[in-house]
Amino acid sequence: MSRGTRSADVAVAHTALPRLALARGEVDRAAHRRDDEQWLAAAWADPGTRVLVVEGGRALVGFGSDGAHLVFLPPEQAPEGVRFLLGVAADGVVYLGVAGPLPESAQVVGVEVRPAPLREAGPLLSDRDAGLMTHAVALANFHDSHHFCPRCGEPSKPVSAGHARRCTVEGTDEFPRSDPAMIVLVTDPGDRCLLARNAAWPAHRVSILAGFVEAGESAEQAVAREVHEETGITVGQIRYLGSQPWPMPQSLMLAFRAEAPGSLEITVDQEEIAEAHWFSREELAAAIADGSILLPPPVSIAHQIIQSWYGAELPGSW
């Protein structure tokens, strides 16, 4: 994702994507309980509380004929590690997370239980479980990579039920960070879409264009800048579609559609983008069928944006 300097004045409209795998959830995050130490202690002592353990972006997941589900532990079986409050369900069950060693996987009749990353499990989980795992992975990644105060370099400690870290010397707080990144499907006047292959990707893997939003830049300005930097295409009308957290490790993907009203000649930068091409729906289907391109998997917002343009479930496997 390049970080250049181009910006543009853009018009913005809004539409919506279908449900996104990692933008779901049913459990109230109960933010008002994060500093209630008495309530948190009681929740940890309650055998009815459910604990999700996360290690290296993975959690224990059960895969069966009816789909996938998270494997929770009672508090007394949870390992040592940073604890965080995930929320309270409508039935009163409290969900906590622990960033620590995963319990050993086990075989259950009709269900395969094993550690799985969010990329794999996310699309298969229920709304409740997808939201809990996305939340837990984001917080675990934060604690795994933030151990010291960014101001003075002294050690920090978890506070606010795992939703912040506090400097042990200055007392200042640091919060989990989400880096805004735009992702955009560009179409030409003939409604062909623009797909590109990042130079670091394997052969045939393509997706739509994406890039980080720079300091002092709007997401719409980032769309125009990134598209022009990476392909030489100038875009006009830009429409916001939706967003999805991508805590691998800390991005928030902001999805857009954009139109290319001018020159359609593609000029890739040859550093970040190796190649880019226009595809009609028929050309895309044929390229997927003959294996000349591979699209991103359904868990990604890129897949859902492409599918919304395609107008039907995308063919192929991931």
C-alpha cells in the first residue's frame, strides 16, 4: 500500500454491502463495566462465565456438519495471561478473553476441534462467535505488541478490563489502535472492474486496490490518490460501501466504489503493483474458470465488494 502525496476533490454517495464476516456481533461490549473491579472479579469467579483463549491470532474452534463454533472455557480452566472483557450477552452470560497459551485441541464425536485463525474461522462462525473472536484477536494483538509506554519507554500494564494499557511511571493510558485503510473497486464507463496483482503476491492472485489513509487525509482523498499512484487512473464519483475490522494486526478497512470517467490506460508503478487489468463480468468468470486469476477469499471485504459488482455468488474456490 503506497503512501504518496496526491489528493483530489471528490463527490461521495453511500450504499451498502451485504453482511461482512468480521463486522458482525450480538454481544453487548458493556463498556461501562470495564473499570468496575468488583463486578469484574465476580464475573471471573462465576462458573457460568465463558472465556475465549487467543494465542497468535488463533482460538480453539469446533468444526462440525452444522458449521463452526468457538470453544469456551470456564474461568477456572483458563490459562494465565492478559484478561479482557468481551461483553455481556442478552441472556446475562459474561464473555471474557485471555491472551495466553491455547488449551490442547481435542476430538469430539462429529466435531473436529483445533486451533484456527480468524481468516479461516470468521466466515463460518455465528454472528455472536464472529464478533467475539474478532474483538478478542484485536485486543490480544494489542497486548502482544505493546508492553512499554510510548512516551517514556517504561513498562505498561493492562487496565480498563484489557481495553487500555497504563504507564507504570507516568500513569498515562494507551489505547488499541486501528489504522484506517481504504479499499476500492474502480469501474470504467462500460462497467468493467479494475483488478490488480500486488508485486509481493503469488502468480494469478488479484484483488481490488487498497491503501492506508495518510495523516490529514480523508478516506475519499486516499481513494483518489492510491488509485492514481498505483495504476495512473483518475477517479471521479466515489461511493462509500461499508467497513470491516481487519485485526491482522490492526486495520479498519473502509470500502468504496469509484468511477473512472477519463483515460482508461493503466500504468502500474512496477514496485507495489506488478500488473492490473480491466475485466467485464464475462471475462472475470472465464479467467476464474481457467485458473488465470485467483480472487481473495470470502472473509475479506475485497471479495464482498467484487461480488456486489458481479451481481451473483462468485465462482471458484479459495
